[in-house]
Amino acid sequence: MTMPKILKSTPIQLLICIFCAFIAGNFLDSFYVSLFYTVSSCIIELLMFVLPFMVFAYIFNAINRVDKNSLSLVLLIFLGISLSNFFSLTLSYLTSQTLLPLLHLTPSNGITTQLISKIAPFFHLHLPIPLNTGVAMLLALIIGISTNFMTEENAIKRKIQKFVNYLLQAVTFFLQKIFTPLLPLYVFGFCLKLSYDQALTALFHSYGKVFILSSVIIWLYIPMIYLIATQGQFGLMLESMKKMFPAGLTGFSTMSSAATMPVTLRCTQENVKDQNLTNLIIPATVNTHLLGDNITIIFASMALLTFFGMPQPDFWTFIPFALAYCVAALSCVGVPGGTILIILPVLQNFLNFTPEMLSAITTIYILQDPFGTTANVIGNGGFALLIQRIFRRDQRTATALTEVN
């Protein structure tokens, strides 16, 4: 008997896995929950091993295909990432300072103990990380731009292109033949743990009002990016966001922008209609452009300052923090909890977070991660549309100026 066509759909499979996991989490023994969580942890470790090669191959290949006169696109992408992160952080700060007082938050000492997981994996693969993804991205940029200026007959260029082509084939094989078939199992293990811990219940009980407020801000902010990218066409904005739904659902279930990247690439390409542009923007943004994380971390930070009886930072104290945050974000690894682990030293140095506060925000962040990752991947799809619009407008302007001259 063949599987019904609808069950072959990745979003449907993930929805079924999420539903089954949250049901099973209510009656499965901790041993089985830990077993499935161990499998999920091993799968994500395998992905993290491959991720630097994936980022390098996609970005190099995209740059190598870009015309010399279009290298400004590369600069536009990374400038756009930095500006977008900084703007979303600043907007989140100003909004939190205006709205959080309306929630009448009070100091609370029990938030940390309520948010402690009972489940841990039985073992780890301890695969070596051959290269930091930030370094892989930088190498892809440098080598890609350098080879772009070499002649087609250059022996070094041809050897590099041949090597990257083999690497790209290996990465594609891994994504299509190994990771994608295992994705439902990966999702099931993480959601099962979340259900067993009753983590969402704890989140809403201790932090519900702040969580809802930050979610509202996220889902007002991201549609604005799509609206700008579609030049104010509301219907096209809705259609573009609808096409990103499978990526958003995958992000919710995997809690990892990196794990979601294959789906994000496919969904973004449906909107952008340019595979080369998509293959350049999405790998570049998957670890660095995290709108959902930016907003939720700022709201969580400001709320925790109140919970622990500490003063709110003024605007001129926040600006250096936001700049340091943007720099640190370039080294985030795109795994569950990855962003907050990189940002913890920034919170400690600039906002005077104590060890207890760092523990609390780490746990809160991980519990919010399904929702934050959903926003991250959908936000990256909107960012790709926005970059496409800006770059094409600049190309038209440059063409017009050339014709005039």
C-alpha cells in the first residue's frame, strides 16, 4: 500500500510528529523520552558537523556565479544584516520600556527553579567542529570574491571550483538523502522532551504576559518587512508569508535555523524566483540575522531586570550593548540555545546580569526557541525579498545612469 500523497508533505509529517510528541509526553516513561531526545541530539550534532561545509559551499558557489559588477550585493547583504539586527534590538528596547511597565511586573525569586529540565541525552557523539560557521562564512566571502576576479583559464580558480563542486554535491546528498528523511524523528524527540518537561506550561505561568507581548511585537514587525519588500501590496505580502509557512513550521519543530535551512532555501526561492540569490542570502542569514531572537531576548532581559529588582538601562547604556550584541551575533551557531549562549557575556558585561539571571534567561530562551526560530526563518525570507528589491532597484538606477552618460 502506497502512502497517501498528503502524508509525503514535509509540513504534514512535522505536524503529525509535533501532535504525537505532545500526546506521548504525558504518559511515556522518562527513559523513552531521554532515548528519543538522545536520537534528536545525535542528529543535530551530525548537522552541526556538516554546517560549516554547507555554509562555505553555498556562499562560495553563489558568489562565484555573481557577476563582478554585482559584488556590491555581497556587501549589501552583510550591511543589511547588521543594520536590521541593530534596528530590531533598538525598537525592542524602546517598545519594552513603554509597554512592560503596563504589565505591573514584580520581583520574583522562583522563576529559575520552575524552569529546570528533567531530561538529558544518554550520550553525545562529540563530533569535532572542524570550522566555526562564522569563519566558514568569512572564508567563503574572501575566496569567492578573489576567484571571481580570476580569469576562467586560471588553474587555481579551476581547482577551487572543482573542490567546491564536490563539496556542494556531498552537502546536497547529506541534506536530501540523510537529514531530510530523519527530520521527523529529530522533531519528535525535541517536542517529546518539551512536552514531558511541561515546559510551555511553566513558561506561560512564570512569564506568560511578557511572552505574549514579545510575540505580538514580533508578528507586527515581520509583516512590515514583507509589506515594504512587496511595495505595500497587502495581498502579495500575505502570499509571500504563506509560502514561508513550511519553513516556519519546520523552525518551530526543530528549534534550529540551521536545521531548517534546507526548507528555508526552498520556500525563499519560491518567493525570490532566483536560486543564486537565495543560495547567497539564506546561508548568510541563518546564523546571523535572528529577528525573533533579538526581540525575545531584549524583552526577556528587561523583564528579568525587573524580576530580580535591578534598574532598567537608559538609552545611552543600551546602545553599546546593542552594538556588542550585533558583533557577537555574527558568531552564533544556529542550534537550540546557540544565540543566547553567545549573548550571555554581553548581558553580563553591559547589563550586569548575575549568574542566576544568566541561568534564568538561558532557560526562558530555550523554552521560547520554537517560537523565536519560527520568527527567525520567516524574517529571513522577508529579508531576502527586501535585499532583492533594493539590489534590483540599484541595478536599474545604475543602468539608467549608464544610458544617460
